[in-house]
Amino acid sequence: MRTGDYRLGGKILELAASARRRGLVEIALPIMEKLSRDTGETSILAGLHQMKGICLERVEGHHALRVSHERGAIFPLHAGSSGKVLLAYLDPSEQTRIIEEGGLPRFSKTTITDKKRLEVELERIRRQGYAESDGEVIAHTYGVAGPVFASTGKILAALTVSAPTERLVGARSKEMIRLVVEAAKGITQEVSAYDVH
């Protein structure tokens, strides 16, 4: 009898966690759709999965040539704008654990593989409130990501726009950063209203 109760309890916890995740995606989706309309590019909502990032949702851009990620795709935290935003806002002890256990493998010539350089980059991300990536995981792609916070102030997700680098040069990248940061703040505000953790 106790074993059955324990299993039921575990199942309920699982469902509760799933409902919270669906809540986040449901809150974010209209904002992501607007972001993709405004930019013409693919927007991605990413969360934490153990010591990696995971694509929770995506909204495709309208360009024939675009950068995309499958829902459920796993990616590193030290490379790419989504991963770096998620890593930047974790507790320092958690950052150290992830870096030490996962290492800093190279994916392209712009991947940060030096711990000190990564620490400087993470500090810069926290200071400016967003992350950029120029081909750190996939060559010739540019990404910008803004943090989404839970009502507790903990990092909950990263909102990212990715595109071929050639489309995001000069003033276009500045506008992209502004739109992504505003959209991420919009999701944070909605999340706080619904008290999603």
C-alpha cells in the first residue's frame, strides 16, 4: 500500500512539474510569435536540463534560409547565446560544477574553451542583460538571447533569436537585441503574474 502511495505521489509531482513547464510555454508563445513577426527570424525558448540547455519551444521565421532547433534538442551551456544566458545567471558554485564536469568542448573557431575567458563573458552578460553568439555552435549563425526569470528571481529560461550572420549586421543586430530583451522582460512579467517557478 505504501509503495503504491509513494508511486502515486511521484507521479503527481511529475505532472505538476510538467504543468508548470506547459504554463511557461503557453505564457511565452504569443510573445515569441510577435517577436518572430517583428524580426522575421526564428525565436526559441530554452530551459535547463541537468547540466545542459533544452529547446522547449520554437516559432519559425518567415525567411526561406533560417536557423532552427528541434523541440527537445539538447545543447551546451558554454557556447551559443541561449546556453550562455542560462549559465550566466546560475549560482557561481553551479557554474563551476557544470564547467568542471562538462568541460568546454570546441564546436567552432569562435567557441569559448578557456575558463577565464568564459567567466569574463558571463560577467559581461549579467552586466548588459543579454548574450550574443557569432557562430559559437554552428558557423555563420548569429544568436541573441535574453534571460527569463521566475518570480523568485532565479533564471527560468532563455529567449533567443537565431539567424544567418549575414542578416544581422550593424544596426540590424542592435534592433534585434532590443526586441529580444524587451520580449524576454515581457515573459518575465507574465511569469511573475502567474507565479510560474
